[in-house]
Amino acid sequence: MPVHDLTAMELRDRIAAGQVSSVEATRAVLDRIDRLDPVVGAYLSILPERALETAKEVDRKIAAGEPVGTLAGVPIAIKDVLCTSFGTTTCGSRILQNFHSPYDATVVRKLLDADAIIVGKTNMDEFAMGSSTENSGLRKTVNPWDTSRVPGGSSGGSTAAMAARMCFAALGSDTGGSIRQPASFCGVVGLKPTYGRVSRYGLVAYGSSLDQIGPIAGTVADAALLLSVIAGHDPADSTSVDEKAAPAGDYLAGLNEPVEGLKIGIASAFNAGAEPAIQKAIGEAVDDYREAGAEIVEVDMPHLDYAIAAYYVIATAEASSNLARYDGVHYGYRSENANDYIEVYTKSREEAFGKEVKRRIMLGTYALSSGYYDAYYLKALKVRNLIRGDFVRAFERCDCLMMPAAPTTAFQIGEKVDDPLKMYLADIYTVAVNLAGIPGISIPCGFDAAGLPIGLQILTPAFSEAKLLRIARMYEARTNWHTRKPVGLE
Ligand code: GLN
């Protein structure tokens, strides 16, 4: 088996045993990037010298018998929304195109402390606003399964890099589905942890009450491995949870133990909104769990129909406030056409923000303005509470919910980009999860007639990632969808 086809766990174990060197694995990844990324477009920047140097150091430590971290020598890609003290941090935006962060995000620090090799930073919708990566101001990314189609978004660079095996695992961020939806479009595993489980320090803010960083991987075990490294309380992020209240765990321990007496909740009416091929694949996955001994219960989620509306008010309101800091003075791009200081603000923003970002700043500012605050923003917060209540009530009757990760498989490039409402509807199955703050995972569960991957989304109550991963692993252990690879990319 070529080295790039190993899972992150397999690679880590072989590196530790001296069977493969980290330099060899890093070279294999860099070679693939050289060969495939001109077509796929997953990376915004690659860090070959730094990666090889770190890999060499890991190999030296292992040869000398020195202790190494849990990801020692494993090449990993990170979404360009995460601050790194090396290279650039662009958020897929022209306004940050040449921005050098003075510090590392906590998750980046944790990866480095675990001796992972950061090979590069991946493309994304500008400021993580989008569902197809087409809103990137810097580069086009295509779906490795069909290069005329989008990889999903906004973490489409990370999921495309994973699907094309141009990394062994990746990090993404998920405000309303940006890990789970592109994972489903690209046939990989994507996990959004509970809000507060992973530190957001150094994650460039989009919707601060919704944003969460999570792993993108080839297998459930690799996602568990990455989560074990990045999870935990961080004094630098006041919204990361106290370890005593909800300890982060070793998510690999017990991963292969099936959940006894598993009860799966299904909201049939809600799931009926997906394409027939997706409903069929989800139905078959649920049947598979039933064969494994699970019981299925029908649950009522009456407020999920309002999730998109509430999400796009709350997310844009928070974004309009968070993006006020890009003023041509503090960070990044500054217009050369400004005649006075007001024009420094207005022209820098006008020239460097993309269309979707401007649309959302306007929407959010409108929803927060004094005349409309009660009618839109406050109302959206009330709906958010009702949605949370739907999940709380559902989880009184079942261990997990199962639904599609997206209503369609990967769509054509250009198909929705001029119709924002159509694009927003691509998030119908994911945004409620962020409004409720609970964890969710998308795992491969089949293909449609065109050979495009389908994702099964599984949701569990807050801070139950260990159980969520075990439930996902039960299915993965019985199926081989996750072993399929896109053809034509060798
Ligand atoms: N597609 C959603 C949006 O555009 C979610 C994006 C995300 O999760 N970052 O807001």
C-alpha cells in the first residue's frame, strides 16, 4: 500500500515503530500536492521547508528514543481560518491576503506540541461564509470525486485535501455546517464538537456563538485521535468549558465498543427534504444499525423548519460585528485610493471584501439596527431557544439522532453561486446543530447514481463526543464506504 493511503493512526504507529519515516510521509504528501493540487485547488499555501524540517526533527527524536507526541510525524492540513505564527492566515479573503499572525491558535499549538507536521493551509469560503468554497477570494477548489463539482464549504479545501489524500487529516471550522457538509460532499469523516469543547482562541471569528473547530479525517478513529489532541479547556478562551464540569477525554479508548441498547431518533418529516438517493442511503444505514441491535424511535422536531431563517439572522448579526475590525488600519489590506481617514475604512472594505461578505455585513447590521432588533434579532434568539428545546426533548427518548448531512450531493460549480437563498438552503440539515451547540458528525454512507458520496449525520447531546464517535464507529466497522477513493487522481 502506498504511504499516502495509510490512515493517520496507521502512519503514526509505523513512524513510531521506525517502519516509515516522517520525512518519507511528508514527501509523499508534498509530491501529491505538487501533482494534484493544480487541479484540485485545496491549498492556499504550502509549507514544504518547514514541514520537512519538523519531520526530520521528529525522525531524529524517534531514532534517539526520545519521547514524542501522539501525532508524531503525521502530516496535517489546516483551514486558513486558524492563526499560525508562520506563513499567512488569509481566511480566503483578499483583505487578509498578506496577513501574518503574530501568534498560533491554541489548536495549532496543540498539534505542534503533539509533534504533528503542518503541511499547509487550506482554501475556504471567505471568512467561512458559504457552502461551496466558491466564495473564496483567492482560489477555486473542486471536488476530487468530480472536478466539475464543488467540494462543499466552507471547509472545502480541507475536505478536498483529505479526499485526494494530500494530507492524513485536517482541521476545519463549523459555524453552520462547514465541517459536516463538505465532509459529506467529499466522502470523508467530519466532526463538529460541542460548542466549548475546543478552544476558539486564534480561530478568526465569524459567528462567535456558533463557531467551533473540528477534525476532518479518513476514518472515525482518526477523527477521535485528532479530537483527543485539540479538545480541552483553554484559559485564553472564556467559552471553552471547564474540565471539571465536562472533562475532555481520550476519545480512542472504548471507540470499538458498540453502544448497547442504542436508541436512534429519526425525524422522518424533516429527513424527507433530501434527494431520494440520500433518503435511501440514510434509510439503509439506519437499517444496518437496526440489524446491529439498535431500536428506532420517531421524534418530532417541530422547530427545525425555522433553523435556516434563525441561523442566517444570528450568524450575519454576529459577523457584522466581528468583521468591523477589518478597517484598513488594524489588519491587512489598505486602499491606496483613500483621500481621508473615512475613505481608508470605506474603500479598503469596498475593494477587498467579496460580494457575499458584504451582503452578510449589510444583513447583520440591518437585523441589529434599533428599529429591527426586536423584529429580527430577538425573534431569531427565541427561535434558537425553541430549537434547543426540540433537541433536549428528542434526547430524552433516544441516544442519538440520524439525518442527512446535506439535502443533495455535491452540486455543479456555478449552480448556486448567484442565488444566495438556494445556497443557504444547502445548510438545512446542519445549522440547527450549531444553534443548539451540540456535537455532530458526518460519515460516508454511500453514493448516488452519479458516483458522488453521501454523508450520514449523527447527533448526540452536548459533551458526549465519546459516545458519538462510538456510534459512528459501529457503522464504519460494518461497512466499507470510507475505504473508497476518488478515481482518476493517481
Ligand atoms: N454555510 C453556512 C454559512 O454560510 C455555514 C458556514 C460555516 O459553517 N462556516 O454560514
